Amino acid sequence: MADLFTDMARAILKKIPRGKVATYGQIAACAGNPQGARQVVRVLNIYSTKDKLPWHRVINRHGQISLPIGQGYELQKSMLEKEGIIFDKEDTIDLERFLWSPQGGR
């Protein structure tokens, strides 16, 4: 049985809309633990497939993909680009443009 943080994180993750991204820390803070970014990683690892969570829409606070090249990086980038997310020449996403706000809906 999942704990409250896990349940809240899963619910928040499901709401990230197509064409937007969220950060691990942002999800953690919204789920009640501002220091819980690593817990969000755990939630994604355990529940992404089962709950069909949009794992590819979660990035780090610098606007970058955290997965290593050759270990999911290319897949995540491709999935984001198909949703209209634009990367700059340093493979960084403009968070002012693409960051989702759970409070604002979009």
C-alpha cells in the first residue's frame, strides 16, 4: 500500500499535460515534501508503466533530462519533441515557456 506522498505524487504526475514539463522537485513540493525529488524518481520507477504516468514530462530543475545518454535520454527527448517541446543547443528546455503549473492548470 502506497503512502500519502506517493499517492499525491502519482495524482499530480497524471495531470502534467501534453506539451508541458514539470521538475522532480516541483512534483515533490506539490505532493507535500519539498525535499522529496528523489522520492518522485522512485514513484516514477515503480508506477510509470502500471499507472501510465507521463514519465517523459519530468525533468530536472535546470530544464534538462536527467537520464544518461544511451539509457533513455534519447527516447525521452524524442517523446518531448513530438509534443512540441523545444530544446536549445545545450539540450535545455525553456522553463518559462514549457513548465507546467499545477496551481494554474497549464
